[in-house]
Amino acid sequence: MAAFLASPKRITSTFLFFTFNLHPPVSSKNPIGIFDSGVGGLTVANAIVRSLPNEEIIYFGDTAHLPYGDKSADAIRYFSLRISKFLLEQDCKMIVVACNSASSAAYHVLVDFFKGQALFVNVVDPLVEKVAGKRYRKVGVIATKATVQSGMYERQLRALQPDLEIASLATPLLAPMIEEGYVHNEISHAVLQSYLSHPSLQGIDALLLACTHYPLIRPDIEAFFEGKVEIFDSTDVVVSAVRQRLGSKNLLNEQKPQRPHRFYVSDYTSSFESTTRLFYKEEIALEHCPIW
Ligand code: DGL
């Protein structure tokens, strides 16, 4: 593994030579797999559980490798492939890539590689479709370095609205700040003030919170713009996309889930467990699942 990590370009290609015995999902009762680099994707998991209470979920937080936002696209692809393999081995009928960095770097690789074995939903497409439909003049995108460097939001927004002006800004301090519980306080306000006053964001009509950690600081961002800029995050739009995709394949579960939801992390510390409450809004137990 160390050798692979030393050469990220080899990671994906080496991985692609592996063969798997995966079983395509056959029933609406199968769980939905959701993954993120850590606990940020729990904002998406929580929204799915609340809106689709009949669905069983299996969450995987790759805490051994967070943050993804600072990693290369090849490394993120490798991690995403391995986690998706794990989730498919748990018979997930759908995999939600609840991380913008992984959605930007790895979504198309996952769809190609696991073709026909599960439905995949990412967090970028539903947000882009919602925002492009509003016909704004200028929008801002704040995200991790990996998401901004991928250019995914610009490409997809421009494909739907060629005349849209887009300002993308990497805001790498925000995810660790939120994970450390620095929300709604002087430090978080100072960091936000510094990022959100960036000249490139002047004159925006809307701001996309393109990281699954950011819904936690949405009220502070709204307060900064004093209602003059519309703020969007991906939670609700992703839930709609999940409902629509499952419904179109007759895979929405009609009955209460038979098993409790499971929450796995690739590295366990009690600090991760206490942070989960911030993101999931209720007590959950994390299980250590060392897949690496
Ligand atoms: N939650 C991840 C995202 O949406 C960001 C955190 C990280 O950098 O790992 O991009």
C-alpha cells in the first residue's frame, strides 16, 4: 500500500486490474450506501434518513484518509473505488457519493467501473441543475481545493447556462474548522469574513456551498450576506435525486427497514464519534471498519 500511495497515478490503474465477485442488488429492501472522506457526508445521510424513513443506510467515512480536499484526483479515485467495492459487498442498491471532492474526481470512474451493479448519485449534478435553472447572472462556488481544481462545477454550470459568470473559491480552512466544532463563534466568523469578502465573490447573486460540511455554517454565511445572496447546499436536492432515481427503478422501499443503520469509519477515534453529533444531529455509534 505504501508503494501505491507513493505513486498515485498507479493507484487507479492497478486497482482496475482487480476482479470482484459483486452481486447486483435485486430488492428495494437493500440498503443505500453513502460515503464521504469523514463525517461531513452525515449531513446528506441525515437528510436521506429523515425524508426517506423506509430506507436503510450504510454510511462509510474514510477517516483514515481525510481530508480528501487536499489529495490528488488519482488518490481520491482509488479511495472511492475501494469504498464503493465495500458498499457493494454489503448489497447496497445505490451509492451516494456524499462528498464534493469525490464526486468531482471519481464519480465517472465509479459509474464506468461498477456499471450495472448499483445506482450512483453524486452531490454535484443535483445542485448544478437546481442553480442553472434559476438563470442567475453571477454565482460563487466555495469548496475544497480538490473540487475547485477539478473545474467540475464550472463545466457543468456552463454546459447548462453558457452565459453564467462563475467565481470559484477554494476555502480549505472551513472543513477542518467545522470538524473541530468551530461554528457560530468568533473564530469561524473571522475565517468566513476573510473568505467571503474575497474580491472574486463581489456581485454574486447566489453562492453554492459545494462541500458537504458547509450546511453546518449555512446560517453564518446567510448572516454575512444579509439576505442579499441566495445560498444553496446539496442536502435537499440530493434527497430529491435519490428519491427520483430509486423511484424510476422501483427500488424505493415500501416498509420500515429491518436492520438499524450502520455507520462505519476507516479509522476510529472518540473525537470522530463526538463530532458525528454535530453533523447527524443525533447520537450514533461509529464502527471501525479497517478496509485498507
Ligand atoms: N466533505 C468533503 C466535500 O464535500 C470535504 C472534506 C474533505 O476535504 O475531506 O468535499
